[in-house]
Amino acid sequence: MSLPIVTGIGLSVIVLVALVLLLVFNELVYRRLGLKGEFTRKFAHLCATLTTIIFPYLFDDHWYVLALAIVFFVLLYGSRNRAYLKSIHDVPRLSSGSYLLPPAIYLTFLAAHLLEDRFFFILPILVLAICDPVAGILGINLQQYNRRIRIFGHKLHKTWLGSGAFFVSCLLISVVGLYFRNMQLDLELLGIAVLVAATGTVVEMLSCKGVDNLLIPMSVLAVLLLTL
């Protein structure tokens, strides 16, 4: 049964307000405590992305999610060179990750909506929400015994510790998610979890300038489409 339009709009407004308040809180923490932009950026990424996990339970139409995605894309893209939302943009590298996040969430939601399976939204977004910040924080801030990855003599921007953390966290999330989806865990599902983790890790490792925010959920979604 479809949501009444008024109810859908009301839920969209509530989500919008909640996410704006999260950004305001994040900005206040950044300014008052003087934290590095890397930390406040990852915190906002984690909290905002996890919040969207409830979208399949709130919205039965992708248009509401599209409207939210457009609002936050405009907000984040428009603030990149301005004095506000420094807690998001104050990083020592060129990155489009912040304003690629809303399109990534919408496209993943749209695919799951068309497939009529919430799992195709929930698992990719969980991986994006948790594994990417874990990899970023560990890879950037733990320098001892950590080295940048080399492939055929070319040094990547990603580190062994960061990519390793991504793989392990992604594998754990995938195993738990597949178990609860099927209420069992056999070798086939374990193989799917390993494939999801390996694919997500490679995509994150090879991505640059923040495009991993878009490519990670898309790659996880592709693996699920091919294997489930």
C-alpha cells in the first residue's frame, strides 16, 4: 500500500531536518574542539549514511529519496568553497566524495526499489557507511608499520592498513547481512561475502578524489545482482 503524499512529504521533511541538525552539530564540534577535518568529515559520513538505512522502511517511492538527494547535493556542492561546512570540506586533498554521496544513496535506493528487495540497498549502504570511514581513519592516521600500496611500481594513495581494514570490516558486515537475509550461512553465501569484500576493497583502493563514495555501493550492488 502506497504512502499518502502528505505522509511521504512529512517523513521527507523530518529526515531533512534531522540530517541538517547533524551537519550543524558536526560543524559546532569542528569549530569548538578544533578537530581535524578528516575526523569530522568521517563522522558526518558515518552518521548521515547510516541514517539512510531506514529509507526502505520509510519510503515506498523513490521520488522522496530523489528530492532529499537533490537538496543535499546542492547544499554540499554549493558549500565547497564557502566559509560554512568546513567540517566537511577541510581536508588536504581534492575530493568530490561529499557531494557524490547523495547520488550514490539515491541510485542504490532506486535499484533496490525496482528489484523490490531492501537488502540490495541495506548491504551496499552499510559497507559505504562503515567500511569507508574505517579504512580512511586507519589508513591516514596510523602511520607506523603502514605503507602505501604499490601496483606494478605505481604507488597508490591508499595504504595496506586502510585497505586491510576495509576488507575485514566489509567481510564481517557481509557475512552478518547475508546470514540474516537467508537465516543460514553456507559455503555459497560465505563465498558471496568474500567476493563482496574483495570487490569493495579493490574499488576503494583504486578510487581517488572521493569517487569511491559512488563506486563502492555500485560495485557491491553489482556483485549481489550477479550472485543472489
